[in-house]
Amino acid sequence: MDGRNWTLFLQPYEQTVEELKVKFKTMRAELKMREAYAPIEFVTGRVKKISSVLEKAKRLNVAPDQLEQGIEDIAGIRIMCQFVDDIHRVASLIRSRHDLALVYEKDYITNYKDSGYRSYHMIIEYPVQTALGLKKVLAEIQIRTLAMNFWATIEHSLNYKYKESLPDEVKERLKKAAEAASLLDTEMSSIRQEIIDAQRDFEENSNVVSRVLTGIQHLYFYNRFREAAQFQLKFNELWEHEDVFGLKQLSDDIEQAIVRAKRGN
């Protein structure tokens, strides 16, 4: 191991991961507001441990003074999607961004590895503002479905256990598991719209309930105790009968009652 200050060396990568996580989470939130559906399910990120950096440098024959250029995934972002089509949508959105530069892409979904590994990789160059000025950092973005990620996590653990030398039997079982995960993604994609519609309905219903209960609390705040109690009883009845249309109407009635309360009527 060389005598560099590793904390200082990894700091720009830590900053890169944190900034990219915020940006992609913000992208998810904005798309959800605009379209009521976001192709991003959730976002995670990590910076490679020093031992992992050194092991990869040794495996790839990268010189100590070439780590920043020779190892492209010291900073890593993982974006999880529900459907395979979402992966391509997210990749397209990333390509269109002006706050990072795309270096190259690897489509391991269309051209999956012999092991069965499937994922979409994008190597980017990201500008970080450090205390000493601008620094461009390489980072890897992996875009996967939940099924792909489950398989990849298991494979990674097994490779660590067997030190990259998996027994043939384990390799074969992993391949079969990868095929099963791919089939699951295909089946889920075939009913994609039904799943999205169900999720939207669930979220809309949850929002209606939240508006009703919050509105009732506001009426208590304005000392409209009788109205608030009546609305609460009505809510209990509608909730018991799972009357979604009735709950939406109740929400409108409560909003009108709050307007009257604010006016002092």
C-alpha cells in the first residue's frame, strides 16, 4: 500500500456519490409529481473501500498513480427500477443531463454475461467543486430492476466467499436463478400498466384519507368541534365500507368547511 492520505483521496468520490444521490432522488420526486409515476424506484450509492480499490488495481494491473483513471467505479450509484423499460427511460434521462459527461455505456441486459449477470452500466465524468477548485471524477451508474439486483447481490456474496472461483454446481444454479429472474421481469412487464394503475389508485386513496383527517384536525383548530366530530363519524362510516368516491366527496366538503371557518362564517 502506498503512503497516500486515503481519506483525502476518497473525499471527492464521497462528495460525488452524495451529490448524485440527491440529484437522482430529486429526479424521481419531480417525475412522480409531473407524471404520477417515476421510473426510478429508489437510489443508493457507495464509495469503494480502500481494500477493494487495491484489489481491483492489482487485478487490472493499474499503477498506484493511475487509480483515478484506471478504476472507474470507485464512486458507484445504483438506480433501481420496477420494469426493464424503466431502465432505458432512466438511461435516456441521464444522457440528456448537462451536469455530467457520459464516457461510455455497457448494456448487460441485451448482452448479459455468461454468469447470468444483467444490468445497465453508465460510466460518467462528474465535476466536483472541492476546496482547491474543480475536480472531474469518474463514477459508475448501475441501473437494474429489483429482480436483477437481488440476483447480483447474491452472486457478489458468493464470489466473495469463494474468492471469484465459484464451484461449477453453484455457477449452474446461479445461471438458472438468473433465467428465473429474467422471466419474472418479463412477466411483470407484460402487466406493467395494470401494476402502475393499481399503485396510482393506492396512492390516490392514501392521499384522500390524509386530506380528510388533516382537514378534520384543522376544523378542531378553528373551534368547529361539532362539524369536526360529524365529519369524523362520516369518515369512520365511509372507511368501514371502503367507499372511495364517498371519501373524495367528504374531502371536498371538509375543504369548504375550512374555508367557511377561516371567514368566520
